[in-house]
Amino acid sequence: MRMPRPMLTLTCLLIGGILLWASGAARAQALQPSCATPKEVKGFLTCADVEKAEKEGALVYYAPMVEQQMVALLSKFHELFPAINTSQYLREQTGRLYAKLNAERQAGTYLADVLSLSDYAPALDLIKKNGYAVYVSPQTAAYDAYFRSETPGLFTWYSLGVAGITYNTDAVAPADAPKTWKDLLNPKWRNVINFKDSASGLQGVQWFVLRQLYGDTFWKQMMEQKPRILPSTVQQYERVINREDTIIGLGQYSTYLEFKAKGAPLTFVVPTEGVVSTPAIVGMLEKAPHPEAAKLFIDWFLSPLGQAVQTQLTFAYSPRTDVPPPAGAVPLSEMNILKPDWKEYIALQSKYVREWNALAGM
């Protein structure tokens, strides 16, 4: 008997999810989910008690996502579980978001269930404060160990922000374009390069990894290029599209994909040394007011279903190998990611801010 198409799709998703979870568990035998037998619900595996989650009736999400993208993401989850209200959320830049969360928790107020961050420093600080609940999702085994907290179940990367070099094809011929990070030091790019300011975590990672590769001299030489330092990736791209600048020395790939899809005259370069990347991290909070809804959301968000939604909305890569890249993007496997030692990176953050502000003339 032929199955109806929706039933067939759901069955395929379930079988794929079960096989992926099983193969992931086989690869990492020590990594076990927080329940003995994850259950399938709406096409993904979960350890949450769905009935209790629906009785809790709400999910409160704190994240640094673009608000429009966050609302769309939460709406997709709400469509699956209409009894869970997702209208309560807080959208802020990571630093301000984490400061607000800390202030609330120090006052004994626990409003948020799930926290997303775009920087490792506050995530490690929250671990020291025992602010995360330990919840090992059935989805966790599908993520490489690099994309998980050292203690499994505290946080998991849900996307990768990748950056290389971008240039305006109306202003630069492909043969003349930079191919490596060191090519940015060519005097012909003086006064036409832009970067982001010191508030950018991605900029901090670039400073760190290129300093490791080439020493302090790289950024000292970059000062001679007189780069323009900007507060947002959109400004970087707008200036290059308008030919006010020519080269983006830290070109965020997700923004490139959005502008390229609109017909902008841009090319993205994957430097031969590799691209830089920062995490977007998600975890369940200790003393979450809606713990079962939090587990359910994390399981959906980290599953192929949720990851496909976030990839479509943000143009950012999923760390899962079974989720296709964003529209128009090359597979992540074709990009060599320069991976920093995060603890060493955090230890040098104050040095980065001082040096980068000096580069910016601040």
C-alpha cells in the first residue's frame, strides 16, 4: 500500500533521525542523551515530556539574533506546538544580553528558559556560575566535539558565522584580487579596505588567528594600510557596493550571500590559509521556568528540521553535516576553518580591544 506523501516524509525524517542518532552514539559511546529512550515527535527525537511542555504553555528565549529572524524561528516552533507561547523573548547584542541575564539572576529572577550567545567568553563565564542546566539532547551526538561544550549538555553550536575576503567585481579584476590574508598588505589596497570595530567577536577571532599565523607584525603592517573600521557588517558591504571602499578585509559570508542574491557585484574569497569563524551557541538555563518546553525547543532547534529553518533564515552554516548549506553557499567541507584555542583567545581579549582600538585611531 502506498503511503500518503506527508506520512512518507515524516517517516523518512524519523528513520533518518533515528539512524543519525544511533550512528552518532556509536561514534561517541561516552555521549549519551539525558534519557534512556528518546521519543519521536513531529519528525525529531526528544527527551522532553511533550505533555508537560504543553502544560507549561510558554518558552522564553534570549538571543542576539536579528529580531525578524528570531520571530520567524520561534513562529516555526510555535506552529508545531501551538500550546507553547513563543511571544516572550529578548533580543540584544551578546554583551548587553548577558549583562541583563546576570542582573536578573543575581536578583533571584529567573525569566529565560533558553539562552543563545555569539561569543565564547560569556558562555564560559556562565559555566563558572553554574548557570547552565545539563541537558544532553538526543541531537548532540550529531555534532562534532568541537561544536559542543567540554562538558556535554551545557551548550552546543547551532550555527557558524564564517568570514573571508570580499571585493567589488566592478572595481577589482579577479586576477588582481587578494587570494590570501597577507595579500591585504599590498600597498595598492591602502585606504580602500574596511574591517569591523572591536565590539565584533568575529573581528577578535580574525585578529587572534592571523596574529598566531604571522605574529604581531601583520597587524602593525595593516595599520599602514589605513583601513576603515566600521560598526556593522551591513555598512561594510554597502560601502564596497557603492565603491566607497574596494575590499572587505573581514567579509562575513552570510551577508555576502544576502547581497549577492540581490544582484550585488561582489565576489567572496576563501583565503588559502582558511576562513575565520565564530559560534552561535545555545543552551538551557538552570532554573528555567519552563524546563520541558526548553528541552523540546533545543531538541527541535538542533535537529535537521530546526537547523534547516535557521540556515534558511540567517544564511549561516549549520554545524550538522546532514543539513545543506545556505542558498548559494559552497559546502562547509570546502572551507578550511582556522580554529582558535578559545581559552587562549579569551585570555587575550583585553589586549585585542586595546590594539584594535589603536588600529582604528580610537
